[in-house]
Amino acid sequence: MKSKILEIFRSTPDIVSGENLSTVLGISRVSVWKHIQKLQESGYEIQASPRGYQLLMSPDTPFPWEFPEREGLIHYFSEVSSTMDIARDMARKGAPHLTVVIAGRQTSGRGRLRRSWHSSDGGLYFTLILRPDIPLQWCSRVNFAASLALCRVIRKLTGLNAAVKWPNDLLVEGGKLSGMLSEMEAVAEMVSFVTVGIGINVNNDPTAVEPNACSLMQLLGKPVSRKEILARFLNELQTYLDGSDVNLENVVLEWKEMTCTLGRNVSVITPQETSTGLALDIDSAGALILKLADGSLKKVLYGDCMNND
Ligand code: BTN
């Protein structure tokens, strides 16, 4: 109902009468008023006058009703410990493919290699539940598809020269704009679900805790709509995921065209060791191929990568 009310408001700059809303929506005027009150409590500025109602301002909060085609799959929480934990529990209970768990802020946001992810108000923090019909070894393609989709969206929406850094970070002008953490569960070599958690610095200032990070608002000097980033990202990602593995096949190739990792001297940190060398290539499963100082090649499946030059 909220999405329908907002659609009516947004289709006209005029005041909409309570009577009109009640007729179009097929509910009583008292119900209309109750929905309007709920929207106001959620931060929508709606002016009520004897002539009717007028939407003056919408908050940039990714509420489920802001995504009418996906409303049933979107779950928004103003604060959680980590969207990864909520999404994993939901996935274990059978939440469908493309369920999205979003948080306004996280008290224990997690990063890769057991780091924490600073998750203050203004950023976009969400975890996607995916159920790709693919064998275990292709699982990382899903992560590459997600970082590729996000990179495309940021470039198109902002004009910024975003680049993907192996494995799945997004950088702009060398600063970290976004990070991705992926976890999965499998049954008999087939993926049962993947949870892909993405944190994007949108309208927050991450630099106090992460000096090498940047946010879209800092880069552009104005706020950017989190709702729009998420809506476009989900659409873009779906084009890769629809049709099972077929559309995932070219993901790594496309990803290579948008990366700032290949051809650079890098250090890759894994829980076991740190390897330094020239980032030569990515194989079809997304592993980074390094050329070490002694000329030998080394394949790294997972880790954190730092550009040294
Ligand atoms: C990294 O770069 O180390 C990965 C960061 C991933 C952060 C996101 S924010 C949404 C989701 N919930 C979490 O606790 N972590 C991921």
C-alpha cells in the first residue's frame, strides 16, 4: 500500500485529496490516514491540509516499498549487528534467491580477513542471498559478477572512474569506495546459497577510521541516492545471474577490463602468508596469478591485495 500511495504522490505535483486516494486504493479514508501517518513516522514529509495530502520530501532510506517490483524480497533494518548474520539465518530458513537484507547502520559490520567494517549512517550496507544453480568451483564468479555490476552502476550514475581491485573491492582515485564479503553453504558439491555482503561509502565519512577510504559524497561534493544505487545494482546483477552459468561465463573477462590490479606490483595478504609480485592475470575461476621476483608463477585464490606502485 505504501508503494502505491507514493506512486500516486510522485505522479503529480498537486495536492491529492483523501477521497481520491481512498477511491484509487480501494480503502477507507481512515485507512489512508493511517498509512500516511506511518509514512510520516518513517521520515516522509507529507503535508496534510483540508484539501488533501502533498508529498514534500522522501528520505533516502532503502525501505522495501521503494522497490515495488522487489518489495517482498527486501528487508530493511535501521540497525543490526551485521547483515551477514541476519541473511545467513534467513537463507538457512529458506529465504528465496535475490532476498536483500539492508541495514541503516551496523554495530559489528564484518570485513574480509576478520577485519571490521565501519558502518555509520549514510552508507549503504546490505547482504544479498543468492541461490545460483552452479557447482562449487564457479562460486567466485558470482562475486565477480557483483563487483562488476556495482562498478558499472557507479560509473554510469556518477561519472566517476571507478575500478575493481582484486578480488572484489571498488576503488576511485586509489581510495576504497566499497568492499565485499562473501560466504556460502553447499550440499554435495552444489552451492545451496551464497550471501554476498556489500558495504558502499555513499553519504558517510569513512576517513576518520579508514584513512584510505573515500565516499561518493566526498568525491562529488553532494549526496547520492542510496535507493537508486541499490535499485540499479540489483537490476544490473540480475542480467548476469539470469540464465544460470551462461551469463556468468564472460564475467571474469569483463571484470578484467575494469580492473586496476592487473599489470601492477602488488602484495597479497592471506591468513597464511603475504606474497609480492606482478599481478599477471586472473584465471576463469577468479584466482589471481602473480609473477614472483624469481620468475615463478603463483596462484592466489583468496586474500587482500595492496597495490605497491
Ligand atoms: C571488505 O572489504 O573487507 C569487505 C567489507 C564488507 C562489508 C559489508 S557491509 C554489509 C555486509 N555486512 C557485513 O557485516 N559486512 C558486509
